[in-house]
Amino acid sequence: MSEKTSLYVVPTPIGNLEDFTFRAVRILKEVDFILAEDTRSTGNLFKHYGIDKKLISHHQFNEHKTIENILDRIKDGATFALVSDAGTPAISDPGFLLVRACIRENIRVECLPGPTAFVPALVNSGIASDHFVFEGFLPHKKGRHTRLSELADEKRTMIFYESPHRLVKSLYQLTEYFGADRFACVCRELTKLYEETVRGSLAELIIHFEKKRVKGEIVIVVEGKK
């Protein structure tokens, strides 16, 4: 394997721009190309940090088609960085397919440590964090109820991502499978101005969020079965 790192996986802030690391900024300024989930969103972040690099669109709808071209460029000596809209690539975001392809081609990949929304949500929840299972986004339709049925007896803490317009519906579904008294925590807009963390039973969380219109990225942390 080459000693040279050809693909850097670079986490970006999930909200607060001060959460960008010095190392991340340096690497993004040094690589030849940057793969971005949303070039406009990433462009605004880079403008703030004075990063002037060519952005290449790389998202879930085109990543199957672009990987071979990226591998060819890397083999020709180019270096790439992969970023998502926010947080760590490949965690409920594009990235896994490219990383796997590079590893199969003996191309060195390096992932920087950095922001991932479920970590502060888990710690802030007050729910046991020594053993947990990260579920990300549940299937929207097919397979959703099957997965919830499988998790009904899960004893580890469970972590889910959810969109604001599906939050209340998801809380009702969690209640159906886990019971209304199951303790849980909802974190939204983490690190941002209107960050909110609400803890209580699933029934109490439903009452709280039915009264308001929510926005932003959401993490749901649910206590495991006792």
C-alpha cells in the first residue's frame, strides 16, 4: 500500500462553525479536489474559512457513477477530500461506497475525527452510553415496522435520526413498539442557536412536540428494554 494518503474523509461542523478543526482546514486547503454532497452548502462553509478549491458533486444519486473516475484520478496521483453537508461522511451520508472502493484498490484512506450528531445527543440524553446501537434513519415505508419489531427487545440504548416533519409520527410508532413509559430524549438543532434537548417518557415527548412546529436535524435516543 502506498504511504501517501489519497482520500481524506473530513467531518464538517453540524452547526457551529467553530467546531471545524485546524487539521481539517489545512487538509482541505492541501488536497487537489474536494468531493461535496452539496457544493453550494459546502461553498458557503469554505468561504468562511478561506478555502478555495474545486468542488465536485458527490451524493447518493451519482456516487455509483462517479467512483470509477475518482479512482482513475487517484491512480494518476490526485488527492481528494470527501465532505458531507454536515458531520462525518458515511454516517447516514454518502461515503461508504467510495471508501470501500479505495480500500479494495489498496488506496490509502484516512478519516479525521470530528463532529457526528449522535455523539453529543447520546451524552446529553443521560441514558446509558456504555452500550448502544446506532440505527440512523429507519426505512420510511418497507421494512420500517419489521425493524421496529426487531428492536422491541433491544436492551442497548438505541439512537435514531429523524426529519422534523416525521418526528411526532415516529414517536407514536416508538410508543407502539416500546411502550409509552419508555424513557427517551429528543435533541434537535445541535450546536446551533435554537438547540433543544427534551427528556422524558415517549408519551411526554409526544405531548411536548405535538404543541410546536419543529425544524432542523433531529436525533432520538431511546432507553433499551430493561
